[in-house]
Amino acid sequence: MCGCFVVALGAMFPRIALALLWIFSDWITRAFSGDWLIPLVGLLLLPYTTLAYVAIYAWTGSVEGFSWFIVGLAFLGDIGSYASGSQIRRNSPPA
């Protein structure tokens, strides 16, 4: 039950999921070797990519090989979310 909630939270609200991971676990600290600037930029600009990187690093201990493909898919999800937001704003009637 709890695992499903965490996955759903990460899929719908990746920034909240990352913030909770940062507060309540050491996954982000381990994934980025104690650095705080790169995860913060990832939290603000590329949340799906950062979440995928952190999750893969926590589960496997490193990000290499096919894992980079998963991170790349998350990057495409981030770019897609920005592009769809721009498309919606462009097609909306002026206020």
C-alpha cells in the first residue's frame, strides 16, 4: 500500500516526492555524493530526471548502462511537460 502511494506521488508530483526524499532519507545525499547544488537545480528544473536518477542509484548503487536509458526517458518526460505547458498557454484564449 505504501509503495503504491510513493510511486503515485512521484509520478504526479515529482518535486514533492523529491523534497520528501531529501528530508526523510539519505538517498539524494548518497546519489549526489553529499553535494546539494545539483539536486536543488534538478528539483527546480528537471524533477522527473532527478527522481529517476536518485531512485536508480538507490536501488542499484550506480547509474550505468541501461539505467541511463531510463534517466533519458525521464528527461524526455521533463521536456515534454514543459512543451505541453507552453502549448496549452499558446492555445488558451487571452484573459
